[in-house]
Amino acid sequence: MTDRLTTAQWARYWRKGTITTFHGRFAENYSGPVRDHWHGIFERLPANASIVDLATGNGAVALLAAQYGHRLGRDHAITAIDTAEIDPVRTFEGKAYARHLRRIRFLANTPMEATTLETGSQHLAMSQFGFEYADAQAAVAEVVRVLRPTQSTFAAMIHHADSAIVRQAKDGIQQIVACEKSGLHGTLRDLHKRLDVLARRGRDPKNDSEAIALRTAVNERLAALNHDSTRYRDPGQIVYYIQHSMATFNPAVTAGVPMEKKLAKLHDVSAETVAYRQRMRDLISAALEDAHIASLARRFEKAGFEIETDRPFVFEGAHFCHALTATR
């Protein structure tokens, strides 16, 4: 299996309705120092700037630009492109910020190496955790082409191979491996099937030796997973796996639900963890080492840009990513 997601897989992910790839701290969009960093980029733009957001996903940074411009009364023309089939306006039509998304021109199925934008048309080309997924040579050439020959900026926040995000991704993959090796789902499926047989026969599962043995096995696997979770600073994947798997036995969730649908819910949990693992592998494979970032900076310098920012970005005391800004 390749480490990179297909455009179809990314499209399915974005349709789930997350504006960023973070489900905790930035579930409602980037905030705090990350948002402030982008505001600092937007602040120096002219009132009628043209902006392109590369690998926009569901438009998180493009939305920040639209909201910032609206607040200051600036009439920015914002284009947001992604290789996947995206439709943020429809995805978030019920959100308070939907009106700002409607001010953005979204171009789906559009790679950043071939934006279709006019030459010299943009004041700012930006990317949050997207530029590193592209072919560097082609993407830099395209950014150089679409940016204005003077008073223009390229700004990106890039996954770094030594960042806390990459370390967390590696931890998440290890947690998923532990979940799969635990045998919990196989035992849960067997227990669901046995309980279904007993229910159809009108027998009490409390007096059935097979059901009792399966419940004991489930508890042993849960105990082992909970113990394993103590190894991690953020055991989120193990917690997700346990909570959503055991929800299939929660009467408030599955009362009256046939056994086949309970098993389908278990399958959904497995499918989600597999998808998460592949996203994390994708992230890790895209993250750049210092040498790759230095090479990227040199490409912009050769195109006549001055490197303004080239440093680790620290967030809440941790190396969050790498910030790179180039101007001409």
C-alpha cells in the first residue's frame, strides 16, 4: 500500500466535515499563535489583494483570510484550490462562517503545480500543511509564475520531520497497531453473534458459559489496551477505538438494533482507524527534513525572492511545524 492518499480518499475525508485535519485543538479552525501568524501575513497586503490558498482542503486558511479581510473592510479576491473534489460551501452551509466561505472561489480537482490562474495575478500564495505534498520543483515554478513580479509573497507552514505533529502521528500508528493486535474486535463480533443466538432462543446470557467466556476475554483485551494506552502522552486512538467499539453494547446507542448493524458499526470503527493510519503515513512521508526545506528556500531565492522567514514554528512549547516566507 502506498503511503500517499489518492485524491478520492482525500475527498472522502473532507466530506466528513472537518475544516482542518485536527480534531481537537483546531477542530473549528486554526486559532491562537497559528492564526496570529497568518494575520501577520495578511496585515501587509493591499486592500484589494488577490490571494491563492494552495492545497486548501476545506478552506481553513482561506477562511482566515476572508474573515480577516471582512473585519478590516478589505475586498480581497481569494481563490482556494485542491486536488481533491471539495465543496466547503456546501459542507459547512449551516456554520456561522458559511457567509465568509461563499466569498472564496474554490477550485476542486486542481493541483498546485497547475493552478490555472493568470500569470502575475496574485499578491499572496499561501499553504498550511499542503505545499510539502507537491512536486517541489513544479510547485515552486507555478507559484513564481502566478505571483506578481513585485510586492508579492509566498508563505507556508510545512510539516517538519522532527515536529511534534509527526511524533504524534507515529504514536497514533503504534496505537492502531496495538488495537488491531489486541483481538478485541474479533472477540466482540463473536460475543455479538452469541448474544444474538441466545436472544433468538430465549436464553439468559448470564447463564451461558460461552457468553461468559467471551465477556471475560473482552474484559482482558480491554484491560490490556488500557494498560498500553499509559505509554502515550495522547492515547487518543486507543480511546477512540475502545469507546466506539464498546458503544455497540450500549443500550442507549444500539437498543433494538439488529446484530448485523452492530457488526457494521464495528466495521466502521475499523475502517476509520485504517483511514487514520494511512493519513498519518501520508503526513509522515510528506514531512520535510531541514535539507529539503533549505532546498525549497534556494529555489525561491534563485527565482528572485528574498527569504524573510525560515524557522521552526513553536506552538505551546513544542515544535509544531516549519514556517517559510519568501517575498519579492
